[in-house]
Amino acid sequence: MEIFGIATLIFLVTDPFGNIAIFIAALKNAEAKRRLWIAARELLFALALLLLFLTFGDKVLSALGLSREATAIAGGIILFVIAMRLIFPGPQGVLGDVPDGEPMLVPLATPAVDPAQHPRRATLGALRRCVAGLGGDCFYSVAGLVSATFSWTSRVDRSGAIDGHVVDHAQRRHAVGQPAKRVAYQPMRMIFLSVLLLLAGCSQGLRIDERYTATGQNSRVKYIVLHYTAVDLARSLQLLTETEVSSHYLIGGRPATIYRLVDENRRAWHAGISQWQGRTSLNDTTIGIELVNQGFFDTTNGRYWQSFAPAQIDALIPLLQDIVRRHNLPIDSIIAHSDIAPQRKVDPGPLFPWQRLAEAGLIRWPDAAEVARLQAGYAQQLPDLLWFQQRLVKVGFAVAQDGLYSEATRNVLAAFQMKYRPANYAGQADAETAALLAWLTAD
């Protein structure tokens, strides 16, 4: 696709009649009284081309498969050629000698520049516009660079005279009343262009028109899942980059460096068997973020959990805000690994500061006064277990609705409590848990 675009672009900005290469320098050899007429004629022709391009340019470029990338690559090639010519000029200097005569076709993209006096200014001006990257202007700028490139390279006439000999040869013919011979490009240059065009003709690249964008679309991302790694940074990087486990981001502890390990447009393998709000296979619809944290240690005095470094959370929050904004995620789209897999996972654990995320506007947080009021009522009459299961499902958890206090139900209750009541996550269906569930699921 790109080689086709580059070759076609070069073909479009190269005069097939052979006059582009000498136009910049040719006016100085024209009769003084004709220079104004020549310039006006060629500028009018260039203006006509400009108007045609502005009118039909989009359709033409789309049909030819020319992209901004192709234009940039072609410009880079041309700039390289110009640089080589400047660094290694020919025997007659950078510009060399030019034959006598009158140009018949103006180079594209140079209608407003006096090429007779300032050929290098024309090239630099074209480069400036090309660097600006302004659509069609970049196209014309590259055209100007092509014109200047061909004018700054060695030429031969059809009799075989090279560079400095061209002028002498033309002058001798002029002395005897014969017109100067036309100037032709060196064979190698034409071979180079022919090869490009041949490659373009053989190209089977897929052409895709990207001018239209549908409004009926959204991001594939529905949730952001938070994890801890349970190992140190070095081991975390090794596991997340060299095994079949991965995440989109990893955040170190000290310092709190954010590592991007998987592009957001690709699926990372971080969720495993999971479910949330009825969705399964959550690797397909989530962004995974791992935080370097050792997790927990079981000791004779009970389970010890490692806290998260404040700098780590300070780095996490703007990352979450950026992801939420770019993917247009609603509030409460940030969930725990223990939320989506409560039967086998407990990360990021009870010490993760979910309330910090709520203060940043990323998740909802139960109102303490309202929860206390509801808790007092539920303390008088606690709902049955089926009520708890139904409310947990409404929050998003996957749990059986059978009214039985099974280990699976206890694990789901514990996961919920670990997030909203980390001081007590024993998995019991008590009045405070009922109040929290009621607040979060209120219509």
C-alpha cells in the first residue's frame, strides 16, 4: 500500500515531458522581456492545477490510495536525496549548469516563489509547509521538493553531454541558429522511478477508505480490574512479560512507575475464569492493572496484609481517570479481581484504599449517615439469605440465588465486605452488610 502511494506521488509531481527539472533555473536564460510573460503563464497554469486539486483532490487521492503516511515517507526519501546532493555536490556545484531555453510546465507547489532567483528558498519553503503537515499543502510541498531534487541533480542531453558541457553544447548550437537540444534525466534516475512504478503495479496491498466514521460504536472496554502481584517488581515483570499471564499495566511500589505491558486494543490475560454483571470471559472486555504488592502472609498470629504505598495510589488514580475518560466508562466500572472471581481470588485485598477512588469520583461510596440509619432498621429484622443473594447479584456478583448459606455465598459476601467494609470481611450476612447492599442497590 505504501510503496504504491509513494510511487504514485512521485509520478504525479514529475513532469512527463521532462521540463520540471530545469524550470527553477531556466528563467535566468530566457529573454528579459519574456520573463514576466513566462512567469505569468506558468503561474496561471499552476493556479489552475491548484483549483482542480482543491475541487477534486479528495476523490483523486482516495482513488489512488494516497495517505498522509505515504506522503510523509515520500517526503523523507526526497529530503534524503537532497541532503546527499548538498553534501556531495557535482563538479559544477549544487545547482550545476542549465541549458538555454524556455520552460513549458511549471513545477507543482511553487506558484508563489521566484524560482529564477531563489531556487533554494523554494525548496526550504516547501519543506516548512510539509513539516507543518497541513493536508493538501503537504502534498504540494512534497511536489516542490521533488521538483527541486530533480533540478539539483546531474543532467545529460541526448547527445551525451554532461553538466558543464551542456551549456557549451547549447551555445554552439545557438551560434549556428539551431535550437538547443532538450535535456533528459540520467538513465539511472529513470530506472529508479520505473522500478518504483513497477513495484506499485505489482503491489497487492489492501486499500481502505477511512474518510467515513460510524456514530454507532463504542469501546470494547467495559471494566477496569485491579490486582496485586503477590511478588516483587522484578518477579512481577518476569511473570507478566514472559509467561501466559499478563496485564495492560503494572505499577511499581517504590518508585511508583507505570509500565504499559499490553496495548489497550489487545486482550491481556489477567482475569481468568470470571463473571461480572452477567458478563463472562472478562479478558475480552476489561483492562487489567497490576500493583506490585506482596498480598498477605499467614502467621501464627493470623493473616498479615501488606499496605499499598501512597505514591502507588497517587499514580494509579490519574491512570484510572485517563482510561475512564478515553473509554467513556460509567461510574463503578473499576472493580476488584476478587469481585469477578470471588471463589478463588482475594486481590487487591482489604487494605486497598477504595475510598480514595471514590473521592476521585471513580466509584460510588455509601453515605455513612444513611448506612447507619438503614443498619438500625435491619438490626431489628435481618433479611433472609435469599435477599442478600439477590442484592449481591444486583451489584454485579455471580452467586446462586437458592437461599442457602454455602461456602460460595460466604466467599461472595467476603469479597463485598473486603471492598466496602474492610474491617470485617468474615462473610457473615449481618445488618451492616445489609445496609451497605441496600444503599448500593437502591433504585
